[in-house]
Amino acid sequence: MDTNDLPFKKRNFANRFFDATVWDDFIYRNDDIVVASYAKAGTTLVQQIVAQLIFNSRDDVDVASISPWIDSVYPDKRSKLNLLEAQTHRRFFKTHLPVDALTFSDRAKYIYIGRDGRDIALSLFDHQNAARQDAPLSADKTPPSASGLKVLAPTQTSACDYFDTWLERDGHPFWPFWENLRSWWQVRMLPNVLFVHYTDLVADTGKQIERIAAFLELPLSEGRLPTILANCSLVSMRANARLYVPHGAGLWKDDGRSFFNKGQNSRWIDVLPPEMSIKFEKKAVMELGIDCARWMMLAGPVANASVG
């Protein structure tokens, strides 16, 4: 790979959930694995798949502890860097940054997970409402070095109003949506980048596990796949939420199990009125271009026939 063709960090992402300066001090190792997404696109599931491949299908891997959100404000960046520097296994961690806000390397492999933005927004609605009522207060009691709001209080609005605000204000109350997917789409053809769509991940998890294993060059014998599928099921991950929920299961209702909601595709069809979907689809084409927009919305029908 010609390093002259690689993207490079152009900015520090200005958002209360992020500390992108961690990338200024991070040193890659050969074969590091970066799981990337906007959010609520199956990131935790892919982290679990990677853990299963690395740790020989074990059912007790504490993914939340060993695979951090590297550019989150919590915990502080030195804690995350020390954690990763001390690891002797093949490292894997997640980012929710656009490509131009992180340090990209030809030494690493990147898995980007995409999902229809309408389902992402509705999943964020559920995600925010899955937090305990006192979660922001609990987050504020963390050490002083872990400054910043980590968990938003449950919302008081309807799902449709929430979606409309998320669309109108580009990701509010979290972070911008369009630039994230657009930036990763631009590097999708690099040999160390793999694109995975949430629809495919849910529809045929086994096939996607095989794709990921081949991409990461992690041997996968046929006999291991049923065990990995069982450990990656929604039932299993919900039952063992403490192994996967970031920042501790105590911030979430039902001891973290509420962090894993429906895992559905095309839920927006039964929730959003057609005019909202059409508005989203037109915005998607304008922001992403037709090819990227079509890929992102491949889950289910589109409301505007001119986009499909």
C-alpha cells in the first residue's frame, strides 16, 4: 500500500463525547484491528465477533474492558493508551470518528459497519431511553479526569420528533452522521478496509463472520462457527451484558441488558410517516451521493422511488 494514498488526520473532532487528541499519542502495532461506525450500527456485535476469532470462541471474553472506545472522553486518554500498550494479544478497539479526525495506518485493519440512518436514529432513541434516570449523575461521580457527559438522560419526546430533530440538526444530541459515513466511503477501496452492512450482519451472521475472519486472516475452522454464532446471538449478549456494555452495566436499566434492544432492520417503516422517510432519502443523496446513499439504505424499501 502506498502511504501517500492514505488519509491523514486533519482536525481534532469538536464534540463533548470525544477526545480525538488520543490519536496524536497512539502508536499502531502490526495487525491492530479498528472497528468503526457512526454508532448503533452493530459495533458491539462486531467487537464480539472479533473477540471470538482472536480468543478461540471463548464465552467469557470481557470485551468492554479490553476493547475500548479509543477516542471517547471516558476514560481519560492516558488510561486507554496504557491499557492498549499493556496488551499482548492482537489488539482491537472501536472508533466513532470520521476518517479525517483519526490517525489512519497501513499497519492496521479497519472494519466499518454501516446501517440505514433511520434505524440508527431510532436505535439512538432507544439507547438514550435505556439509561437509568440517574445515569448522568452516576457519570458525574466518576474521577475528575473523566470529565464530560458520558450518558444522556432519557428523552421526553416521541420517536418521530426525536428522529426529526436528529435529521434536522445532523445527529443531535450525539454527533454528525453524514460526514462519518461519507468519509469512510471515500476509503472503502483501500485493501485494509472492510465494509459490513448491518442488514447483512443480521440476515446471515455466519457469512459475515467468515468474511471478517478472512479479512483479518484469522483461521476459522468449520466446527467453531456454531459456537461463535451462539456467543454472538442477541440472547447470549443480552444475558451477559456486563461483558459488552461500555462504561459499566450499572449506567443502564436492567443491569445493562437494556443496552441491547431489538436489533431490527427497517423498523422505521412502521414508525416514521412517509414524508419523513422521503425527506431523509433526499438528504442522503444530497449528502452522500447516489451510490453511498443506496448502500446505506439497502435495508428494506425506500419511500422515494427515484432514490431506489
